[in-house]
Amino acid sequence: MRIHPLFFLAFLMLPMSNSALAANFVTVEQFQALCKSDQQGATNYMAGLLDSRAYLERRFYESIRSQPTRAASWERLRERLLPEYCIPTSSAAQVAQELCHWLDTHELKGTTSMSSAVNRAFPKKFPCPEE
């Protein structure tokens, strides 16, 4: 069994009580079931995923600041584990709704991780709105 690098990094960096850790392990199939039966659950998932990503981003930048000689290595690791995507809104409910619609119109394997699906649904192809 291959361990996803984000899981390993999250295990090292996130406090174990952080429920956002679980957000990284939802599959497309599980999320589509939430879209159909529990829109609030889909929204909670998106909030957790966005929170865990923001937390990991902060931890990466703290590591870069504390170890400037290793900044290039940390940056390469960050780019690999946290690819850039552009989510056009900060509302987890709206993102969940857009993602549910996107999954209905795109074929993805049911076992694909949702973090991977988010990267595909919101690629950094267009400028993000300024916040």
C-alpha cells in the first residue's frame, strides 16, 4: 500500500486532534454521495480541506523562515504536495456546490482522492480574484 505524501506530511505537521486531517482521505465516490444526500456534510468537508491546506501552507512558510538555507527544498516539497489551484470564492458552501456540479459533468475514478479532484476542478489557469 502506497502512503500519499500529503498524509505523511499531515501526520507530521498537524495536531492529531485536527479534524481537517480526515478531509484529505475522502474519495470522489464518498463526496458524490454527500452531494446527493448531505449538502451540509459536503460543505463541512470543503471547509476541512481548505482549513488543512491553509494550515499546511502556514507550516511550510514557517519552516522556510526558520531554515533559510533549506528554503529551496521546502519550496519544492510544498509545490509537490500542495499544488496551486484557484478557488473563486471563500465560501465553503459555494465551493462544495460548484464541486458537486463539476463532478457530475466530469468522469473521475471513484477511488480518486478529493484533494486531487479539487486540483483538477480548480486549476490555476486563470487569475484568482484578489481578496
